[in-house]
Amino acid sequence: MIYEPSVSAAVIFFVFVGITLGISFWLGRKATDAKGYFAAHGQIPWFVNGVAFAGDYLSAASFLGICGMIAFYGYDGFLYSIGYLAGWIVALFVIAEPMKRLGKFTFADALDAKFQSPGIKLAAGISTLAVSVFYLIPQMVGAGVLVQPLLGFPHWAGVVIVGVTVIMIVVTAGMVSTTWVQFIKGTLLVIFSAILTVMILNRGFSVATDEQTGLQTIAFPDGVPEGWTRFVDEEDKWPNFIRFKDESSRIRVFTQYDQDTDQGRKTWLLEAQYTSTDKDGTVFVNGEPKGKEKGEPELHPVGHIRKLPGGADKTGPLGPLSFFSTLLESEVVLWGSEKINESDDKTTTVYFQKPTPGSQVLRPGEHPKFKGIRGKDFIGKLNFLSLMLALFCGTASLPHILIRYYTVKDAAAARKSTIVGIGSIGFFYVLTLYMGLGAMTSGGMDVTNSNMAAPLLARSMSELLFAAISAIAFTTVLGTVSGLILASAGAVTHDLMSSFFKIEMDDHQKVRVAKLSSVVVGAIAIGLGILFEGMNVSYLVGWAFSVAASANLPSLIMILFWKGVTKQGVITAVVVGMVSSLGWILCSADSMEKIFGMTASDALVPFGQPGIVTIPLGFITLVVVSLLTKKPEPAVVA
């Protein structure tokens, strides 16, 4: 079964978590004042900070989400990697050194360095909270996903475990422990991902048999198995599928696949996988009841090659380039899904195979969200460009990334740590392409959950590798969530309570308030992580990047490069960018369907990614308001 708990994985997982908490408690002695808690006294070495950048940035979205999107959709998932990496160019050449010079603890410090305005602190503090909480959602969803195969716990239990562990990390030691946790897990993630990639190349490709896929393929109409009869119900609820009753009267569902062979054109039927739920919560898998007393039948693991170049059965070890050239000439089975509402109380989801040429897997525009790239759909093209713009601009706008610049001693160290981060992150993203395509053909994918592609790929190779990869991925979530909660705590304590509300606090009181804020933000993150179960984490991160780029980037860029900026312009731009991007996302088709339970046709906006509208809106708002509120220069007396 796909999610059978692993004892070795559980042991390694708890060892990793125990070491992480041990580091936090040990380093907690050094975080007794505000500068130590929020910025590690600015004494983190630039190389360690650079790898910690990678550890902070390579979150659940990178390891789980991107690998899953590549495994399900091919090259389109890699476009997220390109967008994430390209954003670091903005961070390196525009943001790194000025951020270090302008600030002290938080992103709001940089915005307010020139004006000393409580209004800017309030707007930037709320923006930091909004972006951090939004970015926390995919991390917590990823945490719940990881715990299922590791410990056999339900999704909500994984979210709670991560939330409680991270709160303990942040509360005990702040930025010091967060940095070293991110450094360690960033290093391990890159190393073990490289090991997994080498194993993928060494294994090569092989054509899967029906026994390996767990599904049956039959020829039709060459011959129907004895005892089978074609099944058609009166309402014909599944028009896109061919159904039979087998000799035991169990309904079997197939999808049709035509193939040209030496003997002419043949039609094959590929057995589909399906689940159904009724009002009592009973789950049926491939037509069989699922429950402990029934032996808990699971969906079959999938992902395989149907045809290799030259009719070969296997390739043997492949090189980094021959891996792609071989896949280009192969035929891969991808998976789609279709929901059928059988009644008011019962919905069935059918997962069906889609034999796909390798050349199609490796070309952009196959993902349902990216169909407009090659087609004539103008709205689809806008949605894709909007996503890429958000990914490019969002990195330099994320509060938990920006506060890392305060942990090094000077601007030169900030620049060097950014370069180290870019190198580490870029190398990892190249590996995601191999891991995603390896998962696509590994035979270990779960058709119901794209976020599980990388861990299940590791499990298909080695139980110990699966244990190590899953544990490292879990600490990846810990590191990123720690940074986000710390950024949120800094916004509450430093920006809102101290700077806006003018509450007098000494260093010890600030640290105490920050720890309490961490608990509250962590609890909110736990609730949202449970609510958004099932959504791809990379897709959710795309939304978070849009909010960050719309709310934060216009003000940060214009303060650095335009002398005409006013405090009113900054405040208005932050508020308009944040509200417009959040509002657009909540009115999109995905939100209507997956959050509010409505139909996609009820969406109030034409596409899901808001960046192409809301980022320029932030810049325009800042310029217009600054021009309207600019104080007239005093007249020169002759």
C-alpha cells in the first residue's frame, strides 16, 4: 500500500526532530535580548547565512510542490523553479545591500527609515502578517502530506505536529536557532536530492508490465474476457469511460486508448482507478469498501513508461543529457481525473490514464493552468505571465527572506550570502527536474496527491532513502515555518506594538511578546493548513508571492530609487497592493471551488493569478499619491 507506515522512517524522523529541538534549546541561551532574538546579533557568518537562505527558501513548495507538478504535468512544473530562481536576481542586485543599511529588525524598518512614520509601520506590519500567514498555508499543507506515509497519521495530525514543533523552536531561541536549523536542513536537502538524482540516472527507464502497475490492460474489440458484459446505466453518468461487469458482477471502469501497431490500429482499454464517497462517509476504492475490517484496499501506485525508443524493455544507466533525449522519444502514462456527481449524496472521482508522448511531456503549455501558452486563449497567456511576474518579483518581497539580511554584519556580507544562496538554490532546482520526471516514471505515485511525488519516488528505490528524504523534507518545513513565524512575531512586537502603538517595552518584554505572538500565529497556521488540505503547495505559494510582490515591492523599490516618494504614497501603495491581491485571489475560480464550495463559473475575475494587475497597480498608486501629497518647495527669495 502507498501509505503503509514505515518504522525506520518514523525512527529517523523523530531523531531529526529531536536534534532540531536540541539545537534550539541549546542556542536559546544566546537569545536573551531583542537584537539576539530577532537578528542573531548580526553575527551569522555570510556563508552560513547564504546556505540558510537556501534552507529558508527551499520550502515545502520547492521539494514537494514542484516535484509533484513536474511528475503530473511534465516541464510546466519546472517553470515554477525558473520563476523562483529568477527572483533572486532582484534580491541580489536591488535589495540586498540597501536592506542591510536601512533596517534593524524588520521589513518595515527599511520602508520607514526615511520617514519615521507610525502609519508606515502599521501598514508594513499588517502586510508582513498577511504575506507570512498566506505563505504559511502551503508549508503546513506540506507537513500534513509528509506525515501520512511516515507515521500513518491523518493530514491534520501532521499539521499539528509541525505547528507545535515550530512554535517550540521559535519560542526557545528565535533567529539564532532558526538560522542554524535552516543551514543544516538546506545542506542535507541539497545533498540527499543529489543522491536521489544519481540513483534515478543509474536506474534509467524500463517499460512497466500490467502486474507492476497494478492495473489491467485488455484489447478491445479483439476480445472481451469471458464472463464480462458491457455495462451501460440508464442515465449514462460516465459518458467518457467504458464500463464492464466482470464475472463477479463487479463494475470495472476503463479508458479507451488507440495505438498504431505493425498489425494495424488497435484499441486498448486501460483500467481506471476510482473512489466514491456517500453521505455516511464510506469510502470505496475501485468498487470495494475501504475500512479496517475490509483490509483497507488502497488506490494502486502508478507512474510508468509504456514504450521506449526502438521497442526496448529497459535502458540501463543514463547520463544527465541522455535521460532527457530518451524520455523525448518514449511514451509515458500521465493521469487525469474526472468527478461524477452520481446523486446529491455521492460523488465519484475517476482517475484515468493518458498515454502521452515524451515530447509532449517536455514541452511547456500542457498544465491545465498553462494551456494558453501555445494556444489562442489570451486569458490563459495573461494568467501564465501573471504567475511568472509574481514569482520574479515576489522573492525580494518576502518578509522572512528580507529579515535574513539583518543577521550578517555588513552590506558586503549581505551581498556574498545572497550569491551563496543563489548557487545552492539554483543547483537544487536543476535536481527537481530529474526528481519530478523520475517520480513520473517510478511506479510509486499517488494519483490523488501531487505533493507526495518526491517522497514516494524515494520509497520506490529504498526504504532508508525514503526515511531520510522524508525526515529532511519535514525539517525543511520546520525551517521555513520558523522563519515565517519569526517575521510575524517581529511585525507584531517591533512594528505594531512598539512603533505604532508606542508601548514602552524593554528588551526582555519585547522577547516575551514576540514569543506569545509566535504561539498565536502558529495556531492560525495550523488551522489554515488543515483547511487547505489537497491543494498543490506550489500553486498556493504562487498566490503568496503575488500578495508579497503587490504589497511590498513597489514601496521598497521606489524608496530606493525615487526621491519623490512620500509617506502617504508608501502607506497607500502597501494597503492597495495587499487588499487588491488578496481580493483577486479570493474571487478566483480556484478559491470559489476549493475554499467556498461554489462552482468555478461563479468566479468574479477572469484568471487566478493577480500579479500582472496588482503589482503595476501598487506602483501606480504610489506614484500618483506621492505626487498629490508632495510638499511644495519653498519659494526662493531674490
